[in-house]
Amino acid sequence: MKRVALSKIGPLRCAWCGCDDIRALEVNHKNGGGTKEYREIGPTLYRRIINGTRGVADLEILCSPDNRLEWLLRRFPDLKGRLTVTWAGAADPTREAP
């Protein structure tokens, strides 16, 4: 179900770093509000995306570390440029968030 839902949002890779390991990929609400949506509708996001009752224009695919980083940067804008995600074995192991 996860793979099908994510494929309706976009390519199966992190929009920030390109990670394509499905185990690490998550849905990110670009403008925040994911927790509020979860509280209102419960754990049905993937099902709603798949059946077309939930639009995807405000969603993107991020890996788990980048999803946390995106949340931190939205909550604490002064951290921009001060945090990086490092992937072992990556061609460019450190990078700043977009």
C-alpha cells in the first residue's frame, strides 16, 4: 500500500537527497499540518491517496531524516545552514537542506 500511495505523489525517492530505499521514505506535508490531519482522519492517508479522495499537491516524498530536518527548519528557521544530514557511503556524504 505504501509503495502505491507514494507513487501517486511522485518518483519513489526523497525530494531532497534522492534516497530511494522505500523503507526510509515518508509522506511530508509541505506546509505542515500532518499531525492535525492524522488527528482528524486517523491512519487512512495512504488509502485516501490511493482511492483519490486525498489530493497530493501539498505532499512530497522525503526520507525519514530529511522529513525530521524539514520539520525542524520549519519550526526553528534560525537553524537553516547549521544542520546537515550525513549518509554513510554517499558520493557527497554531507549536504545542506534545500
